[in-house]
Amino acid sequence: MAGEAVNSVNSRAMSKSRIAYEWIKARIGDGTFSPGYRLVLGQLAQELGVSPVPIREAIRLLEAEGLVTFERNVGAQVAMVDESEYQHTMQTLALVEGYAAALAAPTLTAEALARAKELNDELTACLADFQPSRFTALNREFHRVLFATCPNPQVLDLVNRGWNRLSGLRTSTFSFVPGRAHESVAEHRKILGLLDRGAPATEIELAVREHRLATLDAFLAYQAGRH
């Protein structure tokens, strides 16, 4: 009985940690907690109505993913934009996501393709009244539809890891280069056209890769203009 009680307590603790993890991660992803934002345990615990313990565990998980950093005398904060890290992640993601989308293409159902088109229509509608956080969320969902059914779990894991590393940077990227959003939607249409006509895997892979690298190029061009 004692063992069951301990397991029950651990289960509840893990549940609270997971809730805190998802809650904090979502706010990093949508830009509510921007790069450099200090994550104060007591404040977050109060907002979520929990003790600092699950908040601390959630922050450890986010630190392991590279979304949060911890410094002595400073505490936990959302990871700053690291131009080199961003560049390397985007280059890697261009390769693995392009390949994942190509592998997933034959398994993409008509319903999934229709969903991707709906999401791109929503992205198009966002352009008139541009909100980086909403555009970012829809953009990620659009891409997830295209690679989610990738039959190679290792490739899929690499793609998800890449997106997780970018979570703290996506909103900033579209804020820095809002014109890139228009180009991105047009490139989505090209990719959807390839999927519609059952294009060869190599064409799909290249289109997704070029789409990813175009965003990187826009970001680097913006950064170069600042110096």
C-alpha cells in the first residue's frame, strides 16, 4: 500500500511538472516569454497554482532542450538568440525536414493534404493583419502535417528536435523579416502543388530544403544589415 501511495504521489508530481513544462514552452513558442525573459520560479508557481518543485523540474527539461539557460546569480531565462546556433539548426533542419517530407509524401492522406491547404489559407489571411505569434503557430502546424507521417522514426526525431530548438526564435524571425512571411506562403503553395501531382521524392525534398534555407538567408541578410 505504501508503494502505491508513493507511486500516486510521484504520478501527480510528474503531471504537474508536465503541465508546467507545456505551459512555459507554449509561451516561449508564441513569444510571450521572449529571449532573455527571466523565469522566476515563485512567480510562475503562483500563476499555475503549484509549488516551485514542478516549475523547477519543467525548467530543467526546457534547459535540456536548449530553450532555457541558467546562470548563477541570474537564474533561469529564455535562451537568447544565438545567430550561429540558429544558422546551424536551420541548415540541419533543411536537410532532415526535406528528407522527412519526401519520405512522408506517399503516406500523406487526402485529408492531411486538405488540412495543409487550409492552414496555408489561414496563413495567407494572417498577412493582412500580421501577428508573428499566430503566423508562427500556424506555420509550425503546416509543416508538422507534411512530415508527421514520416515512416523513419529517427529522421522524425531529428526534425522534432530541430523545431524544438527553434521554438524560442520563430516569432522573432518573422518579426525581424515580416516580408519573409509573404514569400513563405508562396513557397508553401509550390510544395502543395508538388504533393498534389505526386511529384518525385527528390523534387519534394529539394523544395522543402530550399524553403527552409530561404528563411535562413532572409534572417542572415537582416543581421548583416544591422552591422
